[in-house]
Amino acid sequence: MSTRLALSRDYPHGVPAFAAALADPEFHRVKLDVDGSGRIEVAAFARDDDPGGRQRIRVVLRQPVPPGQVPAVVERLLAGVLVIERTEEWRLGPDRCDGRAQVAVPGTPISAAGTMSVTAGAPDHSRLSVDLAITAAVPLLGGGIERAVVTGIRGLTGTEHDRISRWLAGAERAG
């Protein structure tokens, strides 16, 4: 069983601006650094063109989570610091970007997988949509752990949205 998390955010920047950001490894690090600690690591980054002429991006990020930000039900499963390993694969285009995400939490039975997209909205606007299935393979406790993880993710999305907005605005000013 898993718990679904679907959310979306609108940005006053077009899809091309978002695609340019997704093609920059530093963007991925900055968007996840919600506490400003600088502890997010880009473990791998690859960029190439697919046969259809769209750019493909693959980024692997490692994110340590401070103990105070870990739900108590999850903290009991840990032998040390919680580290989230997140892999995103994107196909970037001028009108749409489509992605897949895989999230693992080494040393725990917690994982997530799903899709992401950036689509055009009003003129020069875009919408980032994320649809994840969070799984905690723990008998009897899995559902509660999944709900705690979803609550934690929802709590971080506002700060992540702000970081993405600042990045896109800064790129627009520089361009």
C-alpha cells in the first residue's frame, strides 16, 4: 500500500525559463536547500539530447535531514542521520517538461516514486505538478509513517516554492 501526494504550484515564468533552470545542476541543489544549510549534494548530473530533439536531464541528489525535522515515527526507525536520495529524470522542451522521480531513504523501508511536469499556463506562466506515491513497507505502521512523510513534504513545499521563484526571477533579471 502507498499514500499519494499530488500538488502543483504556479510560477510567473514561462516553460522555457523553467527548462533552463532544470538544465542547471545548481538549481536542483538550491531548490531543495530549504533550511539554507548548504548540505544538499548533487551526487550525479547528466545532460544530453534525445532523438526527438528534447534535452534529457538526470540528477541524483543527497539530502541529510536534521533530526528535529524528521517525524518521530520515522526517527524511531533510524540508526543515524536520515538521508534522502532523490533521482529526477527530465525531458525538457519549450512548451512542456516531463519528469520522473525516485526517492529512497537508505536504511529504512521508505521510498517514493512518481511523475512531475511543467506545463504552460497563462502567457509567460507555468505550472509545476508533482504526483508521488510514498511507501513505507512496515507492517501495521506503514500507513501512519506514509502520512507523516506526506505531512513533512507538504510542510517543505512552501519554502521550496519560494526558492524556485527566487531562482527563476534571478535568471530572468540576468537574462
